[in-house]
Amino acid sequence: MTLLAGVQLPTDRRDQPIDADAVRTLLQPAAALERLRWGLDTFGEGFALTTSFGIQSAVLLHMVSQLSDRIPVLWVDTGYLPEETYRYADALCRQLPLNLQVLQSPISPARMEALHGRLWETGQVDDLSLYHQIRKVEPLDRGLTDLRVRCWASGVRGRQTDHRQAMSVLDPVRERWSLRPLLEWTSRDVYYYLQEHNLPAHPLFEQGYSTVGDWHSSAPDDGSGSARSTRFGGLKQECGIHLPGLSGEGI
């Protein structure tokens, strides 16, 4: 294990420690595909990709399909995704060779609502955090543990939230390494990549969405200039998946 700031972090597939500063220097000028290739070469079967099948998800899914059809692609299905997202996921899985692993909470949506109510409707940050912990963070962390993932890549981009502006290409997140191949990409970069590789856009993109998660916590862009302000009723920018601790704030 690598020890960083008092936290034990995974070694590479040869059980060698990861020098985070050296890796950041190496990967900073690298293209997104090369960053993914580094993750696969370094961690082997301990490397995975997470996806939300959101607006920009086809970019990394396409890149991963170019590298290997063995890389686990982890999708947290909250049970509250829009119908358009489920159809989009089905279309991309038919187009690309993906090793899709669907992760869900052991607590069904009906059971959660019976026990806790419709947590996203109360207007309370603590209730929204509990919702994210049950439906998103816990299922992902359990899946990462079951698959023995040492490093996972995601499609976060630095311009999306204040928290993401402070991210680097490789950071520790809840005792694993998190790789960000698209960290510096703009929305225009995403659009042109989809066009160049003939990848379908998410159906809600045409309806003005530049980010989409659960049906009850997503909306078309509101003109504020910050796409994330349309998520979670404006109460939060992060759901918790991309935060270092279990503070209830990600995807």
C-alpha cells in the first residue's frame, strides 16, 4: 500500500507504491486516451471506469472500448434515472463492446421512500446527503471493493464545480486512486469528439440539458452559466462519489 497523508492507498499491479506527484507530472501533458492507457497498464485488472450514461459519458466509454473490452465499466443505477438515460445506456451498450457492471443499492426505491420519505423533496441538505449515500456512494464503494478495484477513472471535468477545479489528474478518493482523463476538457471538446466518432448524444441534450442525473434532481440549463446549478435543487453541486470522505457530497 502507498501511504499518503496518513491514508493507506493501493499499490500498482506489481505491488509497487504509486508516487502521486511523479504520476501527475507524467500525465499532465498526456492525452485522455493515454491517461486511460496508463491506468490499465499500471493497475491491470484493478482498473475500472465509472459512468453515469450522462451527457458526456460516450467519450470515455468509446475510449475504453478502444483499449480493452475487459475493463469493468461501473454504472450506479439509482432507480431514479430518466427513461431517456436507460434507453441511451442500452444504445451505447449495443454500439460499443463494454464490460458493464450495474451497481444498485440493496434498499429498493420503494423501501427507501417507506422508511425515509422522498428525501429529495424536503429541501434539507442532510436528507439529500442521505439519499446520495444510500443510492450512489454506498453502491459504488461496495462495487469497487467486490471487484478489487485499485484505481477508477471517471469523466469529471474541472470546469463543472468549484470542488472539481481543485482536482488533479490523479487523486486519492476514499482509499483508492481516482483518475481524471478529461479533467481539462471543455464542453466543446466533448461535442467535437462525439461528432468525430459518430457517437450518439444523450436524448436530453436536445432538450437543453448539459448535465443529467436522477429525474427529480436534473433540469435544463437555467441560463445562470453554471450547468451544475440545475442539479439537486441548487442545494449541492456534488453527490459524494468524487469526494475524499463520506461527507455525502460526486457524479
